[in-house]
Amino acid sequence: MIMTMSSGLTPEQSDCTDCGAAVGSFLGLSYILLVLAVVAALGGSVMQAIMNPGKLKGSLIGLGGMILVFVISYVLADATVEPYYASDITETASKLSGAGLYAFYILFVLAVLSIASSSLTRFIK
């Protein structure tokens, strides 16, 4: 949804000939719903942190772990652009794309390892 809204699509630029103003209306509604969702998520997080500061430590550890994964992914990513894509892709876009792929690989392996260790621990007990 965010990618569609950030693309700058307008009803005049869309390929839909019968959509008319509906595309613009729904994009506007999407913007409003996105803002409401972000405000609700941030507001809920802040309220939870105020009501129960003891659990804040666990959340900060998780957030730090995610930041660490993304930093490692960004460092590992390569910024080379293949000659075929040189006219369309910048080095920054290539590096960010590679970082996203590395982050996905790392998080996938961590998820599989956590499931396997949980199953193994349950089997041993």
C-alpha cells in the first residue's frame, strides 16, 4: 500500500479508463487510513511503555536486534549495478536492495533456527 501511495499515481496516469475519480478517492482514503494506523500504533506503544516500563527493556532489546541485523545487512550488501540495468538502477538502490535481501536471509535463518531449537527443546523434555 505504501509503495502504491508513494508512486505518485493519479487517476489521469492510471491505465484504468473506467475508474474516473474512484482511483483518486481510494488513494486519498489510503493516505488517511495509513496515518490513522501509524498514529494508533505509535500511541499504543507509548501508552504501553508508560503503563508498564518493565517490559520496555525487552522491546528495546528486540529493536536493537533488528537494527543490528539491518546494519549487518547494509555492510554486507554490494552496490555494483549490472551493465544491463545501469540506466535504471543507481548504486544506492542496488545497495539498499541487496541489504533488504540479506536482512531477509538472516531473519529467515534465525526464524528456522528458533523453531528448530524450540522443537528440539520440547522433544528433550
